[in-house]
Amino acid sequence: MGTVELVEISGIILVALLALLASGVWIGFSLLICGFIAMLFMPGIPIGAVLATNSWSNGASWSLAALPLFVWMGEILFRTKLSEEMFRGLAPWLGWLPGRLMHVNVLGCGLFGSISGSSAATTAMIAKIALPELKKRGYDEMVSLGSLAGAGTLGILIPPSITMVVYAVAANVSIIQIFLAGFLPSLIVMVLYCGYIAVWSLLNPDKTPPAPPKMSFKEKLKESANLIPVTLLIILVFATLLLGWATATECAAWGVLGSLGIAAWSKSLTWKSFWDSVMGATRLTCMIMLILTGAGFMSIAMGYTGIPNALAAWVDSFNLSPFALIAVLTVMYILLGAALDGLSMIVLTTVVVLPMIQQAGFDLVWFGIFLVLIVEMAEVSPPVGFNLFVLQTMSGRDSLTVAKASLPFFFLLVATVAIITVFPEIVMVLPQMAFPG
């Protein structure tokens, strides 16, 4: 298939997707329809068999088994008011910081992202807890949504990460080195996010609720007693995962059990709150799974057309300098992120892109972190940024509003890519310390 035909197919698919989303068709169905349109250009391929295989492989994935459990854990914390206790405990300590409780979005996503390894699960759980609390306390909704969209992507940058594992296998590099390389860049992202929230709050004091009354240190400790149960639960789940006592899915199950135990101990668990948490988790999980199925089918369809490989080969034909190559690859992957999910972007392009990267003199471990950051950008890029879909459903706001709110945090990810490109030792220092050879 020629270049002109591939460009025409890409244009048709993009226009169809935008039209379907604008008309209010469910996101998952919109992606399925666009995948079907792409498959029509490839005669002889059994569309029904491909769709059935993709749907089964997505639903039967063991790595995704943690998703509904982590979502249920968030629902339990939300329905039994344990999330309110957590915010009450954090409020006295964040009162001095511009932006105050909005920093909970970044800190919570960073902490939970290290447990779940999933961007969708991180965004869904923290949004379920944080959005109602921040709205009730009078915080600006746009910054709340944007910080959640951006910080939710930390689930795939802070180890352990499914995306990192997929890249390590595709690039034949050490998974442990990739995990170690992700720590400092994730810290940079969190600092940039918190810095933006602080600066925005200083520039917009009228949109930030007044500071709470000053408390003595003893009073702060008393209020923070509300943090102890949930903090212990998170530490337990995190430590169990780090020590290798359980997988992410098993940790999620322990998290659900711990949430139920804390709710029962605090006498906030009732039959109604339990049932509401089950139904809420079921609805949200079904929504996410439908989107994953649609995105997976569309990714397979794009793979059959050969568009990702053609785009990568086209970039290779320019014989660019190393920094120019990184700049062009950044733009290329952002464009691909408008039509493919992160894992598909990695799987479909690494065969062509990795030789280019090695020839330009970049380390494959460094490039893995670069690629994860680009996937993070795709998660908050319209029209098919997955975190935007999750927040759109959970907040009730339209996709344009959520995308606009996430734009500053998208550019902060771009800034992070620039930082690690100019200073690659930020990524490589920990892997080199652990593996001096």
C-alpha cells in the first residue's frame, strides 16, 4: 500500500473518530467503529475473528485483573467516607503550601501509581476520592481535573509498570534497569506538577479557598490520626509488592480486604455502602474494559494497514541528527497517540525505531523512559487520551473541557522530555549505580 493511500486512510479514520465522539457515541463504540472502517481497507481479513480474539485477550489478561480490584478499593474508601477522613488529616499540613489540597492529586497518584502500575486504575481511584472532596471545599475544577489527568499517568512511569515491562521485552533490555531508570524522571514530573499548582494558586488567589485556621502541632497530630488507617493500608499494600510477597493483582485483593476491614472497624460499613461500592466499581470497570476493547481493536486494525511502520520508516529516511531525531520522534509518537494505545505504539514501532536510536548513540534504557513519557502524553492527548475518557465519565464534563484542563500538564510532560534529553544522566544514574558494568 502506497504512502498516499496510507495518508488517505489515516485522514478518513481520524475524521470518523472525531465525528463519532462529537455526536455523543460512546467512546468504546466509537473506537470499535473506526477499527472496523480501517479493516475494510484490508480485504480478506476475517474482521469478526479479529474482533473476537482481541476482545477475549483483553478481557482474559491477568495484568488487568488488578484493575477492578483497585477500582473497588477506591469505591470502598469513597462510599464509607474514609476518603473524607484522609483529606481531613492532610489539610492541616498542606495549609502553608500554595494550592493546598490540590497537591493531594499529585501525591496520591504518585503513591498509588507505584502500587497499581496502571494509568487507568490510578486516575480512576484518586479521582473517585479527590474530585468530590475538592469540589466540596471550593477548589477550582479545571485545575483539579487537569492535575488528575496529568498525575494519573504516573501509574505507568513509577515502577512497577506494565508499559515498562512491555518495552523491556520488545527492546531486549533489563526490566530492573528500566524500573530503576524511571524513579528520578517520575520525581521530576511530580515536582513540576506541584510547582505549576503552586504558581497558579499564587496568580489566582481568588480561585483558591481561604487557608484553614492555624493549628498547633499537637492539634495537627490529632487531626492526622484520621490518616493512620488509610496510610497503614497503603503502606501494607506497597510493602507487600516491593518485598515480592504478592503480585499487583494479589496486592489489589489485599487492598480491598483491608478497605473493608477499616470501614467495618470505623463503623462506616453498611450493607448499602457495600452494595453501592460493588455497583460503582462494576460500572466503572465495564466502562474502562469497553474502551480497552475498542482501543485494542483499533490498534490491531492500524497495525494491519501498516500506518505506524510506514510513519517510522518515513522518519528514518530523513537521516536526522540525534536531537532532531528525538524531536521528530516526539511529534510522531504524539500523533500516533491520537489513534493507538500506549502498548500498541511500543509493540508496533520498536522494530523500526530502535535501530535508528542505537545508530544515533542513545542508550536503549534511556529511550525506554523517553518512550514511557511519550505514552504519558498520549494518555492526556485528545481525541483518544485514555485518562481524559476516565475523567470525562467520572466528572460529567465534556471531553473538550477535560482536554483543555489537562493542557498545561501535557506541556509539563514535554518539558520533562526536554530535560532528560539534555541531561540523560538523570535517567541513567540509578541503573549505572546498580549495574556498574
